[in-house]
Amino acid sequence: MVEWNQEVPTESSIVLPPDPRVLDSIGRNHSLETALADLVDNAVDAQATRVVIRFIRTQRGLVALYVLDNGCGMTAETINTAMTIGGKREYSGNDLGHFGLGLKAASFSQAKSLTVMSRMAGRQPVGRRWRPDIVSRSDFRCDVVTSSFVAAEFDKDWPFDAASSGTLIRWDDVSAFPATTDTMQIEAYLDRTITLTCQHLGLTFHRFLADGRLRIDVEVLDVENALLGTKVPVDPLDPFGYPQSGLDDYPKTLIAEMDGHRVEFRCHLWPKPSNLPQYRLLDRSDDHQGLYFYRRDRLLQSGGWDGVHAADRRLKLARVEVDIDGDMGGLFQMNPEKSRVQTGPEFARLAATARGHDGTTLRGYLEVAESLFRKSQARTSKRTAMIHPGPGLPPLVRKTIQNEIPAVRGEDPIAIRWDNFTDDAFFRIDRDTQTLWLNKRYRKILLGGKHGGLNDVPLVKSLLYLLVANVFEGEYLGKKDKDNIEMWQSILTAAARAERR
């Protein structure tokens, strides 16, 4: 008989702290946008109603990023817990936090230095700093920031008052920032990054933003010039924000119950494929079919059928809300970045039992969605082609125009540029170089004090492009074209002069 012992004998225990380099390995699946969403989660858990994200710019380029909220703040004890690697506070039933790693994982994925500063009403301001790039330390010692510095940081010019309580997170040495002082490259990065950040946060927190529980703004501070750029508000991006439902009796709620678990599937139908941002979402695709999982009103996953059904281009109009605010009970598993939900085979079996009050099943709903898609394709109308714009508009605007309007084939794009005019005319059409010129003397007024760049004042440029694009077509300008240009010039120049007064 082979000897085997049930118990393993021990004689003592020793403390084996992890190597500080473990900090380098957490949060590697984060992008800048998902990392910022994790910080907003913490703000919401702290009952914040306002959040501002501020990029810091100097002559050396982009150097830091702040996230300020007006939540309840932290004491010395609670900030120590928040900054402990794996430290897990007690979560309430409505908290978005879950793993105890969110703040650290999100921050270490993006920055070489994390400073957290906070103050609670009636308590001393407190601050702690982690420098995960310093790996020579023999233990996990966290720097204590002076209370006077914390107070000074809070007392800076912020868009809302956090004098009584709030938390301020500071990232230094952000890895995603461009390592350049080139103004054009920095502006292009900020334009792209702020757009992506607003879209991601607008989608992730669209329920909070839409009902007024939360406001998020993004801004850029130029330290050398003491210039604070215009706040860019994060607008809700509702994946179910169609103008009207594809069918009058939708959305429908289907309920599934099995082994003590209850899940509601709120089934929506978009009326047709659309170029609305609510339909195309973050990657501007026209296919975001599937399940949208929410936890405590925070979107965790946008699309995918998770074993319920195979993806099918004919199901582009089908989107289903699933709230998992209660006990997940083994049906769902959320990843640490809170960007994906993993479901087991039990979930697919549960979904198959879902029924509406009228007997509708998920299978029946998907058949209706497929039929609606075929009908929408049959009645799609074509729009008049236009010459597409080129340099001068942000990539997102140009992409939207390409999606919305068919292109005139064989024509160079219309460039939109600034130039010094000898008169007060607002614009000039140059058919020889295929360029729409704008009078530089009005540029500063239209920018409202912000920095200019290749793709500045996109709203004005887009409107003017839509107005004049057709006059770039054909061999010559007709009498009607010339009369229209004269009329547009007269009105827009008068409006531009009025702006200067």
C-alpha cells in the first residue's frame, strides 16, 4: 500500500512580501480610456456628481494628467487602504468597485507616478504617492505627500468647487503621451485622445450622464501661457438612442428564471443601419449587435452574443440590455478592467428560457430583427454625391462625411485652409488648387482664445463645406453658382464682422 498523508505538517511561518516589480504587471489590458473610466468609477462610488479630467501642457509637451471629483473624500486611514496593492475596502450594494485593484491597476498601466490627494469635510487633507518605476526598494513603502501641497493643489483654478471635500488624482510621466514638443503633433494627439475619451466615457456612463447624476468635462491647461482651454463636456452615448423603434411594440422585456436566477433581457430594434454616433459607437462600425451588460448602471460590455446566438450581419439592428446588478451567482464573471463579461454555459441555457408577456422568445426576437434588416435594406435611398473634404477637418468629421455622403469619383478632395486676405471677405474659393480658403483675420475670434491648428474650428468649416462643396464641381461656374457665392460671401462676412465687435 502506498503511504499518503492527509495533513501537511508545518513548524513556523515567514513573511514573503512580493517583489515591488509586481507593480509593473498589473493593469496591462487597460487603454487610456478604460483606465480613466476606472477612476470615474471611484468618483461615482464616492458620491461625486462632477468630474474633470485635465491634461497639463508645458514647453516640454504634455507632462501630466489630473482627475478631480467632488466626492466625499478620504481620511488618512481610507487613503492608505485605497493605495494598498490589493487593498479591498468594504463595498456597498451600489458601488462600481469590485476587485480592490482599480485605482492602482488603471494608473500603473498609464503612468510612472501616481499621486492621490484627498480631503474630507472637517478633516486634514491627505496625500500618498506611488512610484512603481522605482524597483530598488525592499518593501512596499508609499510616499506621504505634505498636507500643505495637497491643499495648494485643491485651491487651483478648477471648474467646480471641491473646497469642502473631493479627491484629486495626478498622473506624471504618462506613457501614452507623445514624447515631442512639436505643437502640431501634440494638438493632433489631444484632438484624437479627447475625442476617444469622451466617446468611451459617454458610452460607459451614459445612464449616469443622461439623468444628471454625473457630469464629466475634459480640458487642457497650458501652464506657461496660463491658458485654460475650453471644457469639452462628455455627452451620453446611448447605444439604444434611436430616433424611433424599428417596430412599435419594441422594446420588449423577456424574463428568464432558472435555479433561483432571474435575468431580464430588454430587446431593442434599431429601425435601420444608421450613421448616428449612437449606432456606430466607438469604432464607427455599423455592426454592434448583441448583448449590452450593465452593472449598477455602468456599461461593462457593448455587443456580442456570448453563446446565445452566432453573430450574423442580418442581426445588425438587434441590441439587448442585460442588467447584472444583483448577485452574479456564477452566471457572469467581470474582468478586472470592467470592459468585458464572461458567461458560462449556464447563461446560454438560461437565456433560452426567456419569455415576454406575449410569449416572445429570444429566438423569435432575432427572427424579427433579421426580417426588419432585410426590409430596411430594400428601402435604402441614395444621396447625391459630393466631393469629399481633405486636410482642414478632423479625421472623425471627414470619416463621418464619407459614411454619410457618396463621393464624386475622379475628383481631388477639397482642402480647407487659412490665408491672409487683403480685404474683409470671409472665404475664397480656389477651384484651381481645389481649396476653400478662410480669412485669417477672423481666426482668433472663432477660436475663442484656444490654440489654432490644422483641424481647428471644425463646426464652422463643416458648415461652410456643406454650403459651397458643389461649386467645386463642373468645368466652370455658372451664373447661379456665382450669384450664390456672392450671397454667401455677403452674409458670412457681415456675420464675421459682427463677431469682432
